[in-house]
Amino acid sequence: MSAVPASRPYVPLPADRFQLLVEAVQDYGIFMLDVEGNIASWNSGAQNIKQYRADEVIGRHFSMFYMPEAVASGWPDEELRRAREAGRFEDEGWRVRKDGTRFWANVVITPLYLPDGKLTGYAKVTRDLSERRKHEEALRESEQRFRLLVEGVKDYAIFMLDPTGLIQSWNAGAQAIKGYEAQEVIGRHFGMFYTSEDLEKDMPAQELTTALAKGRAEEEGWRVRKDGSVFWANVVIAPIYDANRQLRGFAKVTRDMTDRRRLVELESSGKRMSEFLAMLAHELRNPLAPIRNAVTILQLEPVQSPVIRTSRDVIDRQLTHMTRLVDDLLDVGRMTTGKIRLRKERVLYNQVVARALEAVRPMMDSRRHRLMSSVPPIDIYVEADPTRLAQVLQNLMINAAKFTPEGGSIDVSVRLDGGRLVTEVADNGIGLSPEAIGQVFALFSQGDGQGAAKESGLGIGLTLARSLVEMHGGLLTAHSPGVGKGSVFSFFIPNAQTDDVESEPESAALRCLIVDDNRDAADSMAQIVRLMGWSVRAAYDGASGLAAAREFSPHIALLDIGMPDMSGFELLRRLRELPGGAAMQVGAMTGYGNEDDKQRSHAAGFSVHLVKPVDFALVEKFLAQARDAIAAA
């Protein structure tokens, strides 16, 4: 048998056989329309889907299958027009059967032309996709219920990351635990919640790598809230894949375990031992009181003998040391039973540092230590218990003195890091090994032990210091280059402020930013707004205003338009780019007040256009409207 030549012409299927083929199709409604849209043919699939017999539809307009509202809008004729324009039209939508029930249809319309290019009608293919749509709707409802469930959970932070670690979703638990609203975190990298130490170790990337390799990563560690405070978190990360095993991102669940961690650590030290120590401390106070009275009498009486004076002073110093040990025992007993209560107030931290330095200076002098301090020349305020903060500083300096040889140096430095107040106590003493750094804060521990035998103490001071710092929402850490190379103990307290005008924390009031290169104008407007109950920051150029906004997070702003370094329009644009900036209400202050100026301000996004000298009533109205809008948000 010879092969069929490749050039053999195509022979079309005879019309009657093609008609039989179309008629036999059951799953698709296939029929013809004339140029006006009237039905010219009808197959068994069309009858099966739409329930009409051929004699019931031939000659009628195909719009009979459309919903009334679609017919009223002229949509059937629009489909034909689009088919003619594009050569093909495809759509999905509701269609109506003979019994009046609806079905979800996929429709394809193709215009048909004669060889001379004249339109002769349309081919129309309809497919019933109701079951598919029902499945999609069920899946969508299931996803909606699951989304609502996740978003409603408040004890767990549950959110999604894309494959690179950018945040894609945010539930109520995440907002409650971390303090951020969704618009402040969506699109940002989840590394924003890690401490600087963990970021240096590239821990976020390591966790994603572990999750990909093992299918799940779980870890506990310190995480950072919006206000700068830290909490102990249990974190679980799991990769999410689609049906083709393509990585879609990660699911991340975070729990706040701070209270449990603190409780476990304290209970592990032995509740019964702590209760015994507390009782012992109370009992020791009884004999200490008369001894202190006796020493005081000896100090008041004139003593000629240098030997007696020396002995008296030795008793005084050792009595002071013993009193401090008893106080530490009492505090650790209170802490393990949850009886320590902070008495927070707005504290001038400079004075706290000064009092702590004054308290430890006699000990430093007796050991011939060089005690140096570095504190910014501005007033720094924190919400804290001043007595407990001073205790933290004293414990750190006493610890440094105990493990620094005579003649050594101890440096206390204070700095502001954004809104955090950072304090470091550094010495050039015996230092710490890597193993000791992990144990130095444990109750009754004194680190390596190489210096422990030489120095008295119970190993309580650092434990108390760390717990007190954590109760303030901060974190105390230890660092050392190694044994014999000194140590650095560093802690931070969140929400530090340098503005001493306000008599209450700035977070307690609604916040307003005022930016004007005319200092008198800015300061006087700030005073007006402050008297109306707002917390205010004033800046005198665009760059300073932007920096203040990043730190201060104002609810509203009043901006001068004509500033030399950055116009008010440019500053507004950059404020909008900050977290929460899109919702900020901003007023323009300018000497130009014609209609064109006002329209330009409104077009740029200013809420109000205030002409200098600004009418106080207009300012009052703007502040009132802003307050109402913020309360309603």
C-alpha cells in the first residue's frame, strides 16, 4: 500500500455528518443565530441544558435565556457586537432555564462570514458550570470562615509571609501581642520583630531555612514590640506550598510566653528555698538595727584612739554591706512570690544615675577604682520606678567593682537609641568566659568562679537587676571579650522622652506635629495646641519635622508651605510614606490665601488650608474634627 501524499488536499466532513456530530453532543449547548440574534438551530446538548425543544426556540431571540436585568441593559446585543469586533466573545454569567431556574454558564460566541466577507450569523456554545461554581463558592466560604477564625484569635499572633519573609496578613492576636496595626506591617520584613543581636546572627533567614529543610521551625527567644519593649516568644514557622509544590510563603504563629518564662525561672530556683531566705532576712534585720544604732553612737562620741576609730569604721562599712545583702534576700523572696510592685512615675533619669553613682562611690574609693560616667546633657525622662532603677544601676556597678582589681576603671554610659534609653556599665576586670555569660544571671550564680572565692556575695544582685529591668519592659544583657578582658552589662528601658514640657507621657494624649521655619510662629502655635490638650512637637525645617514624625508618630500635623529646605508639599508626601502616615490629618499654614492656593493645597492632600495669621477658631475647628475622626477610627 502506497503512502498518502503529503500534498493531499483537505476534504471537509460532509454537512450531514457534521450536523449529526453536533446533534450528538450532550454536554454543550451548540446552536446557530442569524445576524439579528434569532435562534436558527438547536442541538441535544442545548435541549439538555436549557430544557427547551427545538420547536420552542427556533426563530426566537437568544436573549430569552438571559436574566431580566441583563436583557434590560441590552447585554445580549452587546455580546454580539463584541464578537463582531474581536472575532470571538467569551463570558460567564447567570442564564435561565425553561423552568425558571438559574445556572452558571460559560458562553462562547463566534461570528460567521461568507467568502465575500458578509456576516451570515453566529455560532454559540454554552456550557453549564453550575457545579464548578458551587464548589468554588463552597471553597470561598470555607476560606472566609477560616480567615475570620484566624483574624479573631487574640492569644496567638498568626500571620502569613511571602517566600522572602515579607508580611502578607495580620490577625487581631498579632496586633495585641506586638502592638502594630495591619497597615503598619503589611509588606515589611518579619525581621522587624527581632532584637538587634538576633539580626546580627541573621536568625530570621535561618528560621526560614530550617522551616524549608524540616517542614517546620520552632524556637523561643526575645522579640520586640512596637513600643520597643521585649517579650519572650514561642515561634512556629511552617512553609506553605500550592498544588504544584511551589512555595507560596510561610505561616507564622507567635505566643507571648514572658510570664510563663519568668515564673518557670523563678520556680526552678526553688520556691521553698526562697521562702526560707525571705524569713532569714527578716530575722537578720532585728539584730542589725541595734548594731547600726551602736555604730552611730560611736561615730558621735569623740574618740582619741586611732585604733578604735579604725575599728569603728570597719564595723560601719561591713554593717552597710551586710544590710545590702539582707535587702537583696528580701527582694528575691518578694520576687519569687510575686510581691514586688513597681511604683512607676515620670522620672528624670539623669537624677537616678546621679543618686546611684553617689551611693556606690565610697565603695569605689575604698578600692581605688576610677569611676567615670557619660550622660547626655539633656533631660531624659522615662516611666519607671526610680528606686528600682537606681537599684539596678547600683547592683551592676557593685558587681563591676567586686570583679575589678584595685586601681581598675568602671565606666557608666547613657545614650538614646531612637525611643529606647540604653545604659552600659563597663569594667576592665576579670571578664567572663562564653559559658559564664549564659549563667551569670542565674540565681546564686557568680559566673566562672575564678573570682567568686575572692569576693563575698550571694549571687543575687544580677538576678534582681535583670528581673527589675524586664518588669520595666526592657532587657539586660552581658558581653565580654573573654577572661581577663573586662565585661559590659547593658540594659534598655523603652519609651524614653527628652521633652520636659509635658506633665504626662506623650502617649497619653493625642499628638500634633508643627513644622514652620519661623521659630516664633512654630512655638506660639505649639503653645496654643498644647493648651487645648494635645501633646505637641515643634520643628523648624522639613528634615527635622520628618525626623520628629518618625520618633513621635503624630496623629495630625500643621505644616508651613514655604520652607527653604523642603516645601510643605514635599514634607506632606514624605509623611504619607511613614507607617500610619496615610491616615494622618494634615493642615497647611501659609501666607497665600487665594482660591488657587487653596485648591492646590487640597489637591496635594491637605485637610485644611489655614492662612497666616491663622484664625484661632479655624485651628480649634480643625483640632476638634481631627479628635472626632481619631476617636471614630
